[in-house]
Amino acid sequence: MPDAVRFVRSVYRHGKPIGALGSGAGILSGLEPEGLRVSTEFPHMISDRGVVTDTAPGAAHPDFTGAFVAAIAAHRHWGRPPLRC
């Protein structure tokens, strides 16, 4: 999915909020952000510098939704580490 990866990379670099559920968290892991915590365990929700990931199956959990709304409210997240690829 090169278009999806390109889109996520651009959004990440511009400091915009990112939310990824289920296997979508794998796209973020694949970009290898240095020092950014991304959910890789099942099921587990992590919010780190405007990137909210949850590997739980099914619909978004209220914790995920709340964390993503907070990330959107902050608008931009400039303190993110660079991507490796």
C-alpha cells in the first residue's frame, strides 16, 4: 500500500494527529519512528505525541476515542522523533 504509507508519512512529518486501529498500527511501525511508542501488543492502546494506536479488534474503545480527540484538540505535535524511512 505505497499510497497509504506515503500519506501517513506526510501527516506524521507535518505534526498532524494520527489514529490507527488494529492492523493500521502496523503501517506506523513500518515507518520506524525513533523513540515513538506505537501499539504492537494485542490488545493495547498507546497515545504518544499525537499518535494514537490500538491493536484491539473491532470498534474503537472509548479510551482510544478520547485520546484521539485530545490529539486533534492539540492541533499539531512538533516534538515527534524523525522517521527512519
